[in-house]
Amino acid sequence: MTACSLTLLGGFSLKSAEGRELPLSTRKDRMLLAFLALNPGRPMSRDRLAGLLWGDRGETQARDSLRQSLAAIRQAFRQAGLDPIAADRETVAFDAAGIDVDAAAFAHLAEGAEGETVEQAAACYAGDLLEGLDGLTPEFQAWLAPERARLATMAVRVAERLAAAGRCSAAALRLGHHLLARDAVCEPAYRAMMRMHLAAGERAAALKLYETCRATLKRELDVTPDLQTESLYRDILVDRAAAASPAASECMDERPSIAVLPFDNISRATDLDYLCDGLAEDIITGLGRFRLLFVIDRYSSGSVARQTNDVVETGRRLGVRHLVQGSLQRHGDRLRITVRLVDAANRAQLWSESFDSSMAEIASMPDRITGAMVSSLQAQVEHSLIEQSRRKPGLAAYECLLRGIRHLRGYAPDDNDRAIALFQQAIELDPDYGLARAYRGFAEMVKHGYDNAPREILLKAREMIASAVRMDEHEGRSHWLLSIICAYLDDVKAEERHCLRALVLNPNDANAMATYGGALAALGRHEEGLAHVREAMRLNPYHPEWYWITLGGIFYVMRRYADALEAYSHRTDPGYWLWARLAACYAQLGRRVDAAAAAAQVLRLKPDFSIAATRRAGWSDEDNRHIQEGLRKAGLPD
């Protein structure tokens, strides 16, 4: 039978069974009792206990202080008819019989929490151990800090179990709030609460928690949420069944997962920097052709590599088991390329090889490296060797292509012109270099501002990329670029066809997957389109912003205006057309003030904007009318 209760979580209190407070006059009395109660039945030496709280005093004085504190504890418990202190000249022990210690009860329940007991464990955790009672002695703090962390870690696991079981009780949510009050950047607690709200049908609350998490991490640590949090957020936003736990997430795709990091330039010769990115990208493309491999997009692997060089952290953030690391070193006119395949979970090196090559042979190196690597990853793949391109370009043309792609992805005022010049130079050096032709045509559209490109420019670009496809039918990137041009020419059927061909050639091409999703949605197959954009975000978790724009467009035509606003919010520098979409979303939601403000932004950026002049973008007649309806509601001119 319980004679009294000792509360240590969320503060300190000692009460009789009737709820009467059993007072302890000093903080050190309470701290000593907490320490003893969490070590029940274990004889503690008096010297250790005296040093824990009175280490700044002489030995005799410290022992006297300990004796007085033990007497105070005895006196408090005697009011409840208990005497839990067993002491002799050298040791002190605590008998917890008849005393309900909440922290001990929580630890017991949390260790084997199943079914209803997991709710009981959640109800026990009322906050941090001895919350608000810091600043005693360094010795006591050295015990308290890890003990707090131990119990908090158990509490996080309880929250995750509740989330996995679909529980969203008051106790479960209270537990999550306690964890975030303790540690405002505890991402597992955010994820658990997001899943709880989702289980309760409170999708908006789950999305709001993500926003709070992202803002807090930025403010406190200047970092972004990790991959698990971002993936959960995307899963909720696009209605994908979210994995209940990290373990479940790891099992969702049983294929060997891999990310290729940008190669290191050991020679420090700046003229080799383009090769470091280019080799990694070509290896990613080669590995992506194997359906039995899950390959992370270059954009994401490069983004994470710029933030951390720790193997385990990189693997965790990208959600992969294997990492490919490489380096480049020049010796005269020859290159040595060293490649390692690393287990991201334990940093173990699984495979390593060095490749020596002349500069003239460098264009064929990605296929040699990929072929060697695949046999180390998985013995049985669809093919024994990577499918070779029909031909390989010369070194000079290959170099121009890689340099051009870097400029095409840049934001300097002259980047587009420099990209076009480099792609043109690659074509002049090697007239049969199909991929260079494809990028040359695509860059022309980029230079003229996508939506604003005159039709004659788009037609010229389409013919140039189509000729690239004819030169090398097996280059998936050319098909993908052609699909984009077709979309801007409102030929959605051709867009769909070339996207599909790109994915046949490279099932892991996240860009083609996202573009294909947009094409399907434009053809009226909204749910299918959403599913493909969802998969693209999984392949490329740190994807470029245009994925969000594609997703927002799909949400809009699905009448999911709030979700469309959420997707569009990820665009950092919206142009006039995105402001127009925002205005339409606000108008459809009845948010007239916001719609008017967004419409004003459209007209500020493009004073001659008119609904009639907006590009159809291949949407069906019904979807196109729906888009125009939103623009009119926002007050934009016909």
C-alpha cells in the first residue's frame, strides 16, 4: 500500500497518501532524497553522499551536514508513518517500499511500454527531472544532467511508440509538449507529435508543427530540419502514408540505397573543379539506370555535402546506407581518380579502387567506375555492366558541357550567356555530341525566361533537343529536357512521352519523375501526378524549388488551395506568375486582403499582365478555366 508519493518529474514534491505536503526545509535535503530514491536498495557510502552536496566543505563539516539532512528526511517520512532510511557509520540506503516515486515508475513503464501501459508511461512524465532545481554543486549536477537525459530519451521513445500506435490522447500530446519545453529543438518529439495529430485527423496542426520546428531550428541552431522530419512533412503534405517510425521508414524501400558525393580536387587546380562535380553527376546517372538500386539525386547529395563532411551524418540526412566518395589528382597529363564505397552507418569502407586515366580518356571514366562499383553493391543486378552510351565525346567538348551546366545553374547576370557559349563551343568541338545540343537548346529557353520565351525560340529549342535525342536515343537527360520544351509549347502528350522514356532509361531520375508528375496532372490525372512528384521528392529530398511549384500547381487544380499555398511558400524569390498563383489561391479561400496584395505584386512586376495572355501550360480546358477563375476572383485584369 502506498503511504506517500514522491514527485521528481517536473519539479519536486513529497506528499502523504491523503495529499498532505511533507515539508523538507532546504533544497539540499530535497536533492539528497531524490538521489537516494532513484538508487533504492543500494548502500551509498557517506563520503560519496557528503561529497555530492557538500564537497566544498571540510570532511567533518560535510559529514555533519549529511547527518542533519538525513535526519530531516526521516522526520518528514515519519509524518506518513515511514522510515525509509537505513544507515550505519559508513553507508546509507533507501527503502522505497510504500513510496510511489514517479520517476522510477515512469522508467519501469517506459522500458516495457506496450498497449495501455504506454499511456501510463506518458502520463507519468510531467517534465524534466527536478525541473527548476539546478545550480547546486558541480558534483550533483554531474549526476543530474545524464539522469535527466536518460529519462528524457526514454520519454522520446514513449512518444514515438504512441505515435506509431496512432495514439493522440491528452497524455500523449502533453508528453510531447513537455519534451519540447525541455528541448525546443528535439526533432523526434516534433515528428511524434506530427504523427499524433495526423492520426487524430488534425492535418493542419501537424503541418503547423513542422513550421514551428523549422523556424526554431533556424533561429536556435541556424540549421534546417533533418531528412526524417522533411520526409514526414512531405508525406503529410502530399497524403503519402507516413512511416510510423525511423525503423519503418528504413524498410519502405529494400533496394540498396546510395548517394554519390562531389569528388575532392586534391590537386587544388581550379581547372579541375568542373570535373569533380561532373564525374559525380555522371556516376549518379549511371547508377540510376539500375532498377534494383535507390540512388539519391545530385542536387540533394551536393547540398548535404556542403553542410557536413561526417559520413554518418551525411548518410542520416540523405537516408541512405551507402556513400560514394572520390578524389581527383593530376600528375602531368594524367589523372588518378580514387573512389571509395562507404557504409554510412558505421563508416566501414566496403570497396575502394584507383583509376588512372589520360585527360583524353576522362569522358569514359564514369562508366568504368560505375561498373566496378555495382558488383560490390549487389551481386545480382539487372545487367552485369552499365549500359554504355552509344558514343563518348572528346575531352574538350566534355569539359565545355560540364562548365556550361555549372553556369546554367548559376544566378550571376551573365551566367546564361556563358552557358550558351560553352554549349555552342562543345557542339563545334564535337558536332555529334547530343547532350551538348540538348543543353544548348534548353539554355536558349532559360535565357528568354521560360514563360516569356517567344514561340519561335521554343520551336528552335525543341528542334535542337530533338536532334540530340536522334543522335543518342539512350541519353535520358536529353529526353527530359525535350519534355520540358514540349510542356512550354503546350504539347503535354509529347511531354508525357519523353518523360516516360527518360524514366525507362533512368528510373532514379528525380527531375524526370517530378516533370512527369506535372504532365500527368496537366492531362487530368491529378492523383497519379501527385504520386510521381511525391516519389521525386523521396529520390531528391533536398530538391530544387521548382519541385514545390509543380506540387503547388497540382494542389490548385485538385482544389486544395491551402496546400498549394504551403507548397508555394517554399519559393524564396517568387516571380510575377507565382504571385498570380498565390493571388488565385487566396481568392479561392476567400482571403480577399491577401489576394489583393498578391495581385498588386503581379502588376508591380508585370504591369501588362492579363489573364488572356497567360500560357495554358497544357492544362485541360476544365483546369484552365479553374485557374483563370481564381485569377479573376483576385481582381487581375482579363
